[in-house]
Amino acid sequence: MSSRIAVAGGTGVIGRHVVARVRELGHQPVVLARSTGADVITGAGLAASISGADALIDVTNVTTLSREKATEFFETATRTLLAAEAAARVRHHVVLSIVGIDRVDFGYYLGKRRQEELVLGGRVPATILRATQFHEFAAQLLDRGGPVALVPKMLSQPIAAREVAEALVDLALGAPAGMAPELAGPETHEMADLVRRVRDARGWRRPVFSLRLPGAVGAAMADGELLPHGDGPRGRQTFAEWLSLSGGRARPDSD
């Protein structure tokens, strides 16, 4: 039987993969974004958009390193979505989070922690999937402005965004599970090495420097606290395979 699945942030890097996967499985995706008339911050258009939805997958995001801005965004968006879902009797709320945010007191991660707290304490039955960084993250770091690319010294186990989307949709179609097993890629790398490989694939000459962030946050990132601590599902696509297919572009289908 076909399900109606709302996707908050369905126009982003991961959201577009989620929408495509929902369609592939024969279900009906509903994209929640300002461009489609549904605002997850103000709530405008949400009631009509999620009416009749069986589940909602939240992959919304904000670009900031600030604890205050990240917390404000995720708290507001999550409260707005949960209230609309409760009114519409949506049976399952699924949210994408990040492996290691409970071990690294980074500003953005603290905002994600608040999001997790609200989801687990909300009235809508929920599942949280923590995943490692996407392959595209290295390209996004390289695309930041400036004469050189400054990359935080960190160990990462990158995964294909497509595979994260598949996992999110599978979870949404199942029963609420609270905290799902952490999802990571097949290999561990230094982030600066990945950024250099993207640079080389593009034919650029921009210098890439690995910078250890100060204090406990920098130590935790460098020591592998953003890697999964234990067994769990692992992705199939390696970074090299992604690089070969994408040419190192963060959004290869946006041109």
C-alpha cells in the first residue's frame, strides 16, 4: 500500500535523495520547503502540506557554527513540525542527526542535540538516525571562499548521501524506534586528505591546510570522536567511487 511521506528540507543535498527514494519505492513524497509553500519556521502552509501524511522525514539544516543560531533554528523548526504533525495525526517522525554529537561540544552539534531532545520528548512517535558526514562534505569545505582552504583536523568515516536517504526512508516506513543504530561509511579518512582529493579531481591548485580547532572540541575531532563507537550498518560506496562519479562536485546534478 502506498504511503504519503512528507520531507522537510526536501530540496537540499540529502532531501532530494530522500524524495527520489520515496518515489522509487512507489510512495508519494511531499516536499516541505519555502519554495513549495511550506515554512518549517513560521508554520505557514504546513497543515495543508502534511494532511494525510503517514510519516515525516526531517532533513532540514542551517549553515552556521554558532550554538545560539543552530539551537534557535533546530528548536523552532522541530517544535513547529511536531505541533503540525500532532494536529494532523502523523504516525512517525524521523530525523537525521550526526554521529558523535554527544561527545563533541561544538556549537552546531549542540543545536542538533537540542533537536534530538525535542524529538524524543515529543508527542509524535519518533526515530533518530545518526549518520557520519556525507562524501559531499569535503567538496563543501573546499567551496568556502578564501585563497586557501582551511579544514578542521578530524577523522571521518564518510558515507554516500544516497545511502543515508535509503536508510531514512526504510525507517520512516517502519515502526518508531527511538535511537536507530548509527550509520557510517565503509572507510576512515583524515578530512583534509579528502578535501585535497576533491581539489585534485577538479584540477584546482588551491592550498589546503589542516587546522586543529582549539581546546576539547579540536582534540575530540582529531581523536575520532565523530566516528561510530561500536558495530552498526555501514555504507557501500567508497569516497573514491563517489569522487569518480561526481567529479568532486557537492551537487553534481545542479548544473
